[in-house]
Amino acid sequence: MAFGLRRKDLQEWKMKIDRGEIAFLTHYWIDDRFPGCKTVTKVGCSDLKKLIEWGETHGLKPEWIDYRNDGYSHYDLIGARQKEILEKEKLWEQLERLK
């Protein structure tokens, strides 16, 4: 279940994806399959080749992409890997949302 997500942030994420950019969206999230994880970062791009190449630079596999018919395919980053990638990408604002 997603919460703490502002409409403005979601719209900006979608606009970046639509422009073919790698876009990041971090929000609170609870899923019983991932106990102890309270946030998720969705990393999307409309250019799937670009998204796959980005993922490979962080050790992510293409089969981990949530392929969406609506054009907003993305990786879901959680836990330690989420923090590690956000730090490598220097996304300090996104990291603040993990607190």
C-alpha cells in the first residue's frame, strides 16, 4: 500500500518518464512480503533500453522491471539497495524521504 505520495511528485515523475528521462519517486509503502521496509523508490523511463542500461550499472536485471502497459515501467528499489543506489545517484532529496 502506497501513502505519503504527493500528486505533484507523481505528476513530475510521469512527465520525466514521458520525456525519456530516468525518473525517481520515493514514497512510503508497506507490503507484507517485505517486513521492515517502509519506503520504495520507483525508477522509471519510457525508453526501456535506457532503463535497462541504467539498471545494469547498478546490478539490476531487466526481469526485475515492472513492465507496465501504461508506459510507466519501472524498477522498485527497497531496503539497503534502495539507499545505496540513491546515494550513488546523489539524490539527497529522495534519501531524506527514507527517514
